[in-house]
Amino acid sequence: MKEIIFNCGVLQKSAAVLQNGELCDVLVDHPSQSGGVGNIYKGTVTNVMPGMQAAFVDIGLDKNAFLFSDDIIGDKSTDIRKKIKQGQDITVQVTKEAQGVKGARVTTDITLPGHKTVMLPGYDYVGVSKKISDEEEKERLRGIMQRIKPKEHGYIVRTDAFNASEEELKYEIDFLEETWNKISKQAKIKNAPCLLYGEDGLLLTVVRDYLDDAVDKLIINSEKDFEEIKRIARVMAPGAENRIFYKEGNLYSIYGIENKLRKLLERKVWLDNGAYLVIDYTEALTVIDVNTGKFTGDYDFNRTVLKTNIAAAKEIARQLRLRSVGGIIVVDFIDMEKEEDRQEVLKVLKEAVESDRVKTNVLGFAALGLVEMSRKKTKLSLSQAMQRTCPYCEGDGRILNGTSVLDMLLSELKRTRRENAKAILRLNPYVLNDLKKYGDVLCENFDGLEIYVREDAGMHIEDYNIRFVDNISDEEGLIRLI
């Protein structure tokens, strides 16, 4: 049984994909300041650097976006100064989110993906996914698209369009055309920098990329988003809206997903046989170490090592997907004496990453006996989306960031609030400082509730306390929020 659990907190949305109760994918809608992949912005060119054949573009985020010359469509010149000018307004789309000290990477070659097609504004072109191997079906789909698409825009037919009817394709094309018209209109009337498209990205992504016929049900806990995701499903996945259900409460708690998410943020990952992995992140790459742990195997040491490494290879592929790890990955498997054992482990690892939606390359064993891999980096990892650098150890460890802590706190406050009672929150000063930024959110979600806060520097950043009282006249040291 395959389920999608869509949990909407006060500040953060996320979705978990379950296969027979096992977590097989996690998506987090983190703060828009990172510039989500696919978001479209109207920005201003702030600096053109001919020596790098690139430019910086202000799209309204904390860091300016980075635009390479090759990512600018139109002018075929090799000199970026002939393509764009400093101070020029430009419409761009994020292809890689901001990470660390680096801003988002953007392109002017904009695409709008649907469930069955991808729109290419400005191109008169029809392409069909290479994964559709049936040549007769390819020609059928190509013929339909040539008839129904506008001449000024191109389309790529995705694998999910296999056996799709003309009516289904027309319905989606009309939706994408309407979306593009809205984006174009906003680009003309809005001042840069501004977001033109992408505010409800996670709802769209889940329907477009995950809500297929194999999903038995999608459960969501926000009435507003329940109606919106059904609207999107009617266009992107007709018929699937009947498998979308609304349910109150913290769905991650109800379905036991909270503990699974916590484990995905830990360094150590235990395997079923007692062996374990240690996963460490650096600025340049991700390092994974394999250890036998409690697994002692049988009488044959080489066989014990091989079985441990094979189990580790399967789990590594799963962890990379669940943690959204991207970039360079180095794996230190337990040393194997036989070349055929090393090849067997590589074979298992390559097969395990084949089901990954994100392009993953297993390059093989390097000279030092380490396996080198790469996984396309487009968005923040789960750790980057949900954690921050730990101020207690000055960066040696990771803890939940303010948004993640506040989302849990405010969701619990919303769930447990009592009529005519006043709420007193006890928080670490770091978290209180973050909370003060969300005055509008508090007023919108807690109308009629008086909320007071007491700072507690001795409380861990990830901890908090909620108390309801009828009278606060005898309370001291409180700060009133609303």
C-alpha cells in the first residue's frame, strides 16, 4: 500500500511518501529565502562579470542569484556583455537552490512542468520522452501535441503521458498556458525583484511527481490546502482527487513519522543486521563510513564483510534519497580482499540508485579504495532544510533550526489551546528572537488568544514549554506577543 502523508504546520509544510508503512521519500517546503527549484522571479542584473562569463541577479533573496552566460537564451554571442546589461530587469527560473554562502543558480530558459507534459515558452517544438520505447505510441503522442499546442510554445511529452487521451493532454496544456499567461502578466506590471511563480510549490510538486496510479491515498491536514491540492489534481492527475482526504491533527505524530524524520537527521544509521553507517556532511562533499558494528557474521570473515557492504549499499541509496543529499559523495566500505566482491558491491549500489528520481552516478572504487559517487544537487538537503549550525559547539554538530522548532511549537499550541485561557511559552532566547518575526502569522492563526513568553537562556534551543492559565497578574518577566 502506498500513501502520501501531507503535514501542514503553521510555518512549514512537508510530505512523506510511505510504501507499506516504510518511509521512501520526504519533501520539505522550507522558507522561500532559499529560492526553490522551479521558482520564477523578476530580477535585476546587479553585476556582469565578463571574466567569468556570468552575472549576479537580485531576485529578492538574501543572496544574489548566479546566472551563467550559457544559461541566457536568445543571443548566441560568446560575450555576456552583449547579452545582458547591469541594471536590466530579467525573468529567470531557479535551477539550483542557494546553499551555504552560494546564491541560487538561475536560467532564462524557463520551463513549466506538468504531470504529463513540460511547457517550453518561446519554442515551436514537440519532443517525447526517450523512456517511452513504443514507437507507435511516440508518434501518436507527437501527433496529438502538434494538433493541440499553441505554435508559440513548445512541449515535451513526459513518460507519464503513456496511453494518455487527447482530452487529458489538452486539459493540462490549457492549465499550463493559463499559468504562463499569469506569469507573463505579472512580469509586466510588478517591479523587480519579485517572485512571479512558485509560492505553492510543494502542493504542485507532490501532485505532479508523486500522485500516480500506484498511490492509494493522500492525506492532508489543512482544509485550505486540501481544496487547493484537489484543484491541482483535477488538472494534473484527473481522477486522483478522489483519493485525496482531509484529516485533522498532526499527521506525522498520528502515523509515527516524526521519529523516522528524527532518525534521518542523525549521523549514525543502524542496519537490520547490526552493522551501521556514519554520515557526515562537509561544504565540499558527503562522507559515508561503513562499520560492522554488532554484526559478527559466521565463520567466514570475507563473507561477513561482503554481506555487510551489500546491506550498506542498499541502505546508502535509500538514505541519499530520503535525506536529499546532493553533490559529491564518498563511501568508505569495509575493505574487501577480492576484486569480485568489490564488483558485487558496486553492482548492488548501482541497482539500488536506479529507482532514484534524481540523477545519481556511481563512478566506482578510487585508488584509495573509496567509492566515488555523485548525485545531482538541486535543492537543500533535509539537514539544511530542518537544521542549523549548533551554537553550543560552534559548528561541530547540528540541531533543529528556529523554523522547525517554532513550527512544532505553534502546531502544538494550535492543537491544545483552551477557550478563554491565556498561553505562556517558555523558550530559549534564540527561538524567541525568531518568533518575533512572525507577528502576522500569530495574529492570523491565534486570533483571540493572548500569548506571553518567558525567556529561558538555560533551555535547549530545541526545547520549549507551553502552559495555559486563566490569570497572569501574578506572573513576572513575561513578554506579550499578541
